[in-house]
Amino acid sequence: MKGVKRKKIIISKEGNIMKFIRVKKLVFALSFFAFFFCFSVSILAASEVDLPKNMLWGSYDVGATAYIHASGMADALLKKYGIRVRILPSETSIGRTMLLRTGKVQALWTSSGIYHACQGIYDYASYQWGPQDLRLFLTHPIGCGGTVTKKSGIQKAEDLKGKRCAWIVGSSPHIVAMTGVLAFGNLTWDDVVKVEFPGFGATFKGLMTGKVDCVWGGANNALAYELASHPRGINWIRMPAEDKAGWARFNKHRPNIHPHTEIIGPGLSEENSVEICGSNYPLCAVYASADPDFVYNLVKALDLTYPLYKDVNPTAPGWRFDRVTLPPGMEAPFHEGAIRYFKEKGMWTAEMQEWNDKYIERIKKLQKAFKKASSEALDKKISGKNYKEFWMKERAKVLGE
């Protein structure tokens, strides 16, 4: 009897061992299948686009909408394709364009300063710069304008007389936009106090600390929400569409901006909207020399990953492709790689192509004139300080303005 009992125990142990082995094999098989499935999905996703596994993008400084959007897009590329993107921030238009010009970044999330770059005006009217052969590949519609605190009681552009207005050193888009806001109210910089700031983020901090009364910015950027939660609160300069004369004065400075009713932003809604400016920001750009296949695949990847970054910011849904702003009236022409993708999506028309071609010809014309003007200026020993005035006169002659 003892031997029988011992035999039963042995059989029981062997059965448990065999059962354990079968379970272990099953777990291994399932784990291998899961790994293979995930690996296959990753490979299939990666095969949708052909992009470098590591990229560098340039953008506004941390906290700006452009930086937040670019970060969300970068995270989406990492999740879907395993592509790692590092973002280099810069506070000024010139600084951001320099990142692209020197090859430190492959793409740029910037603002309307790209228009000044293409035209060779303001900060770009110098020996070192001149008209830049830049191209857009994506754009984002946004509401923007003169931002003030609620506590200030400022409502109209006329109310800015004698007030302190922000001037971002080296950032012509903001300076020119602020100049336009003043012009809307029949004012100039002589009618206000100019307060200089080193970057965009610092201007909103200035509103919170009481160092400035009016700054230029998006109605729904992260800093606008931060200001709204501050005891001083937030408000905007009203620029109603029916004020045709005011808009005519504004558009002399910023021709690519139009009247806009904003419903997205702190305290804003369908029932509580505000009439300000409509523009495009961020603007995604590269130089014309960028590889068409790279640009095509980047645009495609940002389209396919949209669901992964659409909630990164209240304004991020503006990147949905049926909302992307296309010609005419853009700040720069579009890159051929982006155009190829838009054509595949049925978004690009013959009229858009005609507008794009004319803008490219304009840039070529300006670059030729700039080369000639620079050569003449050097022969005449015109200093860098005086070159801007010389170039702008030559530019006007070439364009017949």
C-alpha cells in the first residue's frame, strides 16, 4: 500500500510538471504572437511614410501656441512611427529663420515673419539677408490681435493713446502687427510709449506684472489662458469688420490679415465672441531647396497622425486638413512636396497653382534685384546701417511701387 501511494504521488507530480510546461509553452506562444503582431503593425505604420528616424524642428519659445502644437505633433510621430523629434525654440523671427538657414533644423514652425523674409523687408532688408526663397508646407488658421488686461478698461485701438505698447526686438511680425493695431485707431508709435521685450512670452508676462498695456498675440495661446486666470484678467482690442477705414489702415502694414470673429479662447464662445484679426499661425516652412520627398512625407505623416495631436491645445483642431489655409493670399508660396500631397487629397486647384507660380517668380525677381543692389551699395560704400533705405528704394523701383 505504501508503494501504491508513493506511485500516485509521483504520477501527480509528473502531471503537474507536464501541465506547467504546457502552460509555459502557451504563454510563450501568445507572447511571441503579441510581439510579432505589434512589430508587424509598427512596420506597416512606418511603411506609410519615409522620414528620418531623428529630426530637428525650429519653433517659437516654450509656452507659445507654435511650440505646443509642434510638441504635440512630434509626440504623435513618436507614437505612430517611432520618429524622434527635438524642438529648438527661438524668440524672434530672425532667430527662427536662422535655424533653418544654417541647417540646424529641417523644418520651421513660425509666423507671418515668413512674409517679410520672402519680400526682403523689415529685419530682412540687410546685406546679410535679403529676399529668402522660403516655402510653406502647412498652415493653421487662428484669431489674433491686440491683447490687453480686463483691468485696464481698454476696448478700442483709440484707447491706446498714451499707453505702453510692446515692441519685441528683432521680431518684425509682432512690431508690424502692433503698428497696424495703432493705425486702426489712427495712432502711430509717436502716440504711445514703446516698451521693448526680448521675446513673445515676455510680453504676456509684462501684462501680468503691469509693465505694458497692450501686446500682440493669439486669442487662444497658452499664455492667453494664463493671463485670463490672473487677477488682471484678459481682453482684446475690438476691430469690427464694418470699420472699413480702420481695416484699410491696418492692411497697409499687414496685408495678409483679415477681419475675424473668434469663439475659441478664454471666456469666448458662440454666445460671447470677439471681433479681432484672422491670420495663419503657426506657419510650417522649409526652404525651396528642401527635398520634395521629405516634405511630401512630412505633410502626409502630420495628416495621418492628426487624431493623436488634435487635443493638445484648444486650437489644434485647426490642423485638420479640411481646415488648412491654402492660396491665394498666403504669406509665402507652397513647397512642391506639399503640393503633391494636396493634389492627391483633391485639395489643390489650377487657380492655386497659378497664384503659387506668380509668387515664386516675384521672389526670383526680388532676389535678382537684391544681388544687383547689394553690389552697387558696396561700390558706393554704403554702410550696413544705411543699406536698408537704399535697398527699399531699389526694391520699390523693381516692383513699380
